[in-house]
Amino acid sequence: MINAEKQEHFKDLLLKMKKDLESKIATEAESSPNDATGDLADYDNHPGDMGTEQFEQEKEAGLNRVRTDQLEEINAALERIKNGTFGISEKSGKPIPEERLEAEPTAKYRVDEQ
């Protein structure tokens, strides 16, 4: 079982991760699709630019999905801290080693249960 001091350490770590992730999400929300390609206008001067722009938009959409998923995992880990189940495997009920939590603070399972 993780003591209160360690739980506070992991809570601070998770809150920092959450703040960084929210900052990245906010920065991406403020940028224009043209920022990725360097275009000044919303219309293309060359047909090849359309493919580049589409690729960049799809890449950003994929990254945003990953960031959203990570944010949900962080929030779930913070909830587990709040309700006293942080550091306990959801699969077996056994403690998750601190080394694993240091490497992946959002871990819900032990390595041998993945």
C-alpha cells in the first residue's frame, strides 16, 4: 500500500502532467490549419499543398485524440487517489509496484497483468 506522502507525490506528478497536456491542447486549439503548412491564405497555390495540408490536419487530429485519451487516464488516476484505490491493480487487487507508478503514474494494472 502506498503511504500518504507517496500518494501526494503521485498526485503532484499527475497534476503537472495534466497542466502540461491541457496547455498543449489549448495551444493546438488556438492555431489555424494554415499554421501547419505555413500558408498565408485559406486557398492553395499548388495542388501538392492540398495533400500536405490534409496530412497535417489528420496528424493533428490523431495527436489530439491521443492527448484527450491521456487526459482521461490522468483524471481517472486522480480519482483513484481521491477514493483510495490508487496503486492497487483493478484486475487483481494487488499493489502496483512504486517503480511502475513512477514510470507510468496512470497505471491501472501490474506489468504481469497487462
